[in-house]
Amino acid sequence: MSETIGRLPLDLVDQPHVHDAPNRTVEAMLTKLDALIDIQAGLAAKLDADPGVTDTDYAATLTDSLKKLDLIL
């Protein structure tokens, strides 16, 4: 799986992008979506590891079915 194809280079993350550059716009959106998926997975793991939170399996509920978009050439 490639999590780099279609993503921004690190030096361009969180930088402004020209609206009329569709490839760069898609790269920026995929990069941001990947970051949100990572944040959500981290939060679910932290909640699942908390001994005081036993009523929900957060990884199974929130993140197990949430995958990053796999692009190939």
C-alpha cells in the first residue's frame, strides 16, 4: 500500500495552495484526511487503553473500518 502517492511532500503540508491546481488540491485533502485518520485512531487506542472506559470498544467502533485511501500507479 502506498500512503505517499497522491500526498503532499512534507515541506508543503499545512501551506496554502492555489485553488486552480486540482492535483495539488487533491494531495492536500488526502494528506489532511490521513492526519485526521491517524488522530482518530490514536484517540480510540488511548480510550481503549483507559481502564475506566469499558463500555465501548472504540477501535472497533471508530477506526477498524476506517482505512487510508490506497493509490497505485
